[in-house]
Amino acid sequence: MICNIAWAGYSITISKASNKLALYDDGKQIRVFPVATGRHHSFTPEGTFTIVSKIVNPYYGRGKIPGGSPNNPLGPRWLGLSIGGGGTYGIHGNSNPASIGTYASGGCIRMYDQDVIWLFNHVPTGTPVTINSSPISNPLRGIIAEKPKPKPIKLVVRNKLLSLPHNQGPEERGSHILIPLRPAVENLGYELVWHNKYNIVEIKKEGISSFIDVEGDSTMVDGRFHRLPTLPSLKNNGLYVPLEFFNLLAGITTRWNEQERKITLVYK
């Protein structure tokens, strides 16, 4: 673990005074995130600890809520701290974004889901974490350090990397990924028909049609209604739908490579 710290050079400071988390690389501040800490001052322990565990889609034992559930209060990622052995206190996402920036937790450090995913992907176990009640010293004179824009998400359909304009590719909405519908389904061999009168999009292939409610979260596939995990989105005169929609189509499966930021749509 000591070697990991030396190689990476990362360290984290969490301020209970300002509810901010700062990430440093070799002592240079590179990111500042808003967080939520304990609803009572003593709930979030102070001191210097280390990250000893990293879990994707953690299970919430107290409420018996499975990992990945939208109402899981731990969100999509858990970085467990050495105090409590890695399972008691941690840095994690949350199911209540409105709590970020406030004193709301039972002792853990809450982050926005997209922020904790970014942090999870960048810091190794062994990273030191200092929690105190001092304000974060920001080299940008009090302005929160600007987040670098994430790399565009690549879309691969039938082993073909689609060449899409930079502002028309897949995009992230919280913990969900939205896919531009037309280029995806047309490269899968479907025909897309927009029924403006009913604000419904139909995709059809070999005499079988599926329908998407443009303004709602419902879809009908193979004669059955399904609820989408998040609403579709209209952008650049096109419809973006959650990645999960494609898993409903017969013979289609999806793969998400988070490190490469690549979506692949393939036939099973």
C-alpha cells in the first residue's frame, strides 16, 4: 500500500467546515468537490486515514437494498476508510443529491454520483485521507477548481465504431448513459419512424415494432410495456434513450467499458 501512495502521489483532504473534498497530486490541488458530512459535528471522525476498500454498486445492509438500486443511499461507488476497517466510514455516492453541501449523513462523506465515480476511477487503495474542520485552501482564490470535461463516449455497433459529431454522441445523466437512438438502431438494421401526432417513436424490423414515448419513461417492446430507468431526452433534433432500452430488444446486448468510455451494442 505504501508503494501505491508513493507512485500515485494522490492525497485527499475533507473539510467539515466548508463541506468540500480536495484531491491533491504530489501536493498540488487538482480537483475540489462539494460533499455532505455528518449531521452532527462529531459524527464524521477527524484525523488521517487511508482508503482500504473500493466497491462498485455497494450493498446497503441496514436497509437490505441491493447495489445499483436507484434508492440505495450509498450510490454507485464506495471508498472505505481505514477507521472501522473499510466498512463503517467511507466516501460514497447517494440517492439524495439535494443533501450535498449540507450536514446530513450519519458520519460518511457523500458525493454526487458522477463525482464519486470519477474519484473512484482515479485514486488507488492506500490513498491518505485527512478529515478536519479547517477550510479548504484553494489556489483559485475561493473558486472551486474547474472540472475537466470527461472524454466523449464512443459508440460501437456491430463491431463498427460510429463516427458521430462531438456533440451528438452518447452522454451521461447522473448514473445513466443516454444513447442517440437513430444512429444506433439504423446501424442495427432497424427502421425508425417518428409519429409526431402521438409523440411516439417506432422502431421496426422484420415486421416487429417497438415504441418509445418521447415525453415519458414507458416503452413497448414485443407487445409488453416496460419502464425506463430515466426519461429520454431530445437534443440536436434527435432522441436520446437510456442504454437499458437496447437490452429489451430481442437478440441485442450492451457492454459498457468505463475505462475506455465505450458502449458496444452486439447481437447475443
